[in-house]
Amino acid sequence: MEYPGKAQMTEIYYLNSEIDCVYHEIAVKLGLSDSEMAVLSILYDHGGECLLNDILRLSGISKQTVNSALRRLEAGNRILLTPIGGKRKKVSLTPEGEALVEATVKRVEKMEQEIWASWTKEEGEQYLELTRQYLRALKEKAKTV
């Protein structure tokens, strides 16, 4: 059934899917899984270390998938997992992990910066605000499912 805005909603869905596919292709080209790239990006954004729970919350990735990524990164000596009481753990980049972030996450960040620089300040702010509004509304609607 067609309703006002259906074409736009369909396009948003497919655009978001295509963006995810591009990030996936980038991660693969850089020799990482999507989940490894997400973990490294979050660690980079948090100065090289953060709580495991923060990675789970911010990534939106299942606990099992994050734990698999952490095991691979830890096996490659790219992160260090440190218990900090109870079940809480801190995840930190090692020097090898910092080098990997430099070769991967920062390269992607540079591409993203170039895209943002091509937009006016107003365009960037409008994109962010509309995306925030959409996310807030979708979260509210999701509670009713």
C-alpha cells in the first residue's frame, strides 16, 4: 500500500544499506572485519581505551560478535583487555593497535572529513539534526513493537 512518504522511506532504507555496504567494503580492503573496524574506531574516538560495555553500547553489535572481534585483535597483540572489577573490563590499544588505527581508522576518517568539508556548515548541521530527530522518533516507535 502506498502512503505519503513511502518512496522517501524506501530510499532512506536503501541509502543506509548502501552506506553500510561501502563501510564494509572499506573494512575488507583494509584487512578487517566490520566488527574489528567498529571496535578500533570506538577506541580511537575514546583516546585509545574505554570500557567493554561502552564498545557494546556504542557499536550496536551483538556481544558475541564484539567478543569475537576482541579475541582476534587481542591475538594480534592490537588490544589489551584488563579486568577492572567484577565483570567489567577495560579495552586498550597496544602500540601495534595504534599503528593499525593509523593505517585504517584514520584513513577512513580522512575520507569522511573530505566529504564533510565539501558541505556547508548549515548542510552538515541540517543532516545531523534531521538524522537525530529520525533516530529519536524511531526509537520511540520501536518501543511499541
